[in-house]
Amino acid sequence: MVGDGVVIVGAGHAGGQAAAVLRAKGYGGTIRLLGEEPHAPYERPPLSKALLAGEIEPVRTYLRKSEFYGEKNIDLRIGIRVEAIEREARRVVLAGDEALGYEKLILATGSVNRQLDIPGVELAGVRYLRSLDESLALRSDLEDAGEVVVVGGGYIGLEVAATARKMGAHVTVLEMLDRIMARVVAPEMSDYVAACHRDQGVEIRTGVAVTGFEGDERLSAVRLSDDSTLPADFAVVGVGVVPNDGLAAACGLEVENGIVVDEFTQTSDPDIFAIGDVTNHPNGHYRRRLRLENVQNAMDQAKAAALAICGTPEAYSEVPWFWSDQFDLKIQIAGLTEGADQVVVRQVTDENRFAVAYLKAGVLIALDAINAPKDFMQARKLIPTNAQPDLAKLADPAVALRDTV
């Protein structure tokens, strides 16, 4: 058993990027990249958009060409399940009892869909969307579906709703809270996005819970908390994710809403790092711990782990940013809205351009932008400076965001 290198558990965006950055930064040891899915590392954002719509094929989602891993001497193993981590022996145990030693271990195990625990979830036609294969199965369903029900009015649910509607299905979005995206955006933003969906023919129902799925082996209807039912050829459940931190917890690493890491992505074991969706990490700007589910975090933490392993550590403390594409809405989000005590709207009606700025004690902490890329880019630069914009200028979309301070 060889223990002279890095083992990366999880061949998603974070794991694939970590392997690439290690080589780019001159790491010369063995790199083993282990993925449970039968695919090379790929991008997840297209799963609810272009791939689901049939606009691209799976190969277009891959992070790198297949020959990259051989050229960089990265031992990519797919369809491999890691059963345990033996910290004292510094090795991982694979299904089938094979073991791989490591000098350093990177956990990039990501997150898994939160599961509904209601009658009928086992019926054919009740789907979740997290993997490439799930996207392809859903795409096949959409080819013949007339009635689609989306459970959950968050970003993934709304992206699926937009794609399904563009493909010709009648779509109903069900949200348990009183508005869509309620946990992350202001009411003004929720109302704007909901109106755009309704203009495209999507039915959005809020304040309603799903209590069961009905059908004879295959889904035919969704039962709601008011005891009514909706016809459904299939349903997509998008009610959030949870960190896939079971391996870490089982081997005794510190876990609390994800694997606890420091600003260099190091866990409570100095030989083990964790990156991406699965981590609970400190953020210097917001002065608190975060667990983020976005590509930016996966990429930046992959770099941080690689640099630390190469002996040139750099602390990771970035202002988070996100994006979502729904119909003709290009939604870009800079920062985190939690704690905001004031909201300022910037809207240009005839251009379908809309932005919401979030402030706390007069300081800009976040901005949501729809078809307003300049506002988004300028917000990303202003937020780390603790900028205090002039409110009158901030409310005027004719004034560039950078000129409001």
C-alpha cells in the first residue's frame, strides 16, 4: 500500500479542481481522485438548464477533456465508493476492502438532496435532481410530460420549472412558505421573479405543503395540505440539500452542519482537508461560519487546499456569489442578505433590469441583480470594502453603483 500522495474523495467540481490545481502548483506526488458516480468531474449548473433542456450533451458538462487526467498523471477512479477513513493508519477503505494510503486526504463529498418523508415518495415519476444521470432521466420524462409539479420554490426548483415550461409542459410550483426564494431574497425580488414566471405560464402556489404522492406504481397526482390534489405526470422535489459528511463523522472529525474547517480548509485532523458544499468554514468578511452550496466556493476552496498541501497556504475568505438562469432572467447575486435591515430597489422597467441592494447599518452587504451585470460586478468590488452608499443615488438605476459611494 502506497502512502506517498494525496487522495481526494469526491470527483465533483471541488475534487476535480483540487486535483488540477495541485498539479498546476507543482505537486509531484501521487494524486488519486475517487468518484462514486460513473462520470469524470462535471459541472452541476447545466443539470437544471441546458442539459435538462437537451441543448447540450453530457460531454459538454465535463470540467476537462478525458485525456487531461492521464496527461497530468492523475489517477481518476470513477464508480468507486469509499466505505471508511482510518485516520491512525492514514488510509481510506473502498468497497470490496481495497485500501489506499495517503499523506494528505481531501474530502470533497458535497451534499445530498433533502428527502421528503411522506406517502408515495417511492412511486415512479417522483424525482430529485442532483446528478448528471438524474438530469438525463428527467429530460427523458419531459419529452412526453404534460403536467409537471415542482415541489420547492428555491433556485433549483425554479430553474427546473423554467426549463420544463420552455419544453412545453404545464408547470405548477408549490412552495410551503408565503413566497418563493423566501430564505435568501427580499419580498421585492420574490415578487419580481414570480411575476416573470407567471407571465410565461408557470403556476406558482405558495403557503401550501405537499402531504403525499398518489398513483398505482406510477405518480398520477400530488396531494396538498388543503386535501386537494393536482394531476402530475411527474414531480420534481427540490427542498434543499444536506452536507454529505457521514464519512467525516464516522472517523471522528469535527462535524457541525458540515465538516468544520479553518480558513485553509484544514479539518480537526492536520492531514485531512475538506472543500466545497460539505464544509462549514469561517468567512472573514462576514465574521461568522458559513456552509455554501455554489461553484465559486468549490473552486476557491479547492485552490486553498491545494496551496496548503503544497506549502504555500493562503487564507480563503471571499464574498460569496451565485447565479441562476430562468427564462430570460440572468440572476446574479453578490454577498449574503442575512442581517439586512434595509432594502433599496433599482429598476429599469423597459429594459427588464432589476436589482435589490441590501444594507446593514448603512453598509452594503449584498445585491441581487437581474439582467444587470454591471451592478453585480460593481457590488462584488464594493461589498468587501464595507461601502456605505448614498441611498438616493442607490435608488437611481441611472447612477452607476460604484458612483453611489
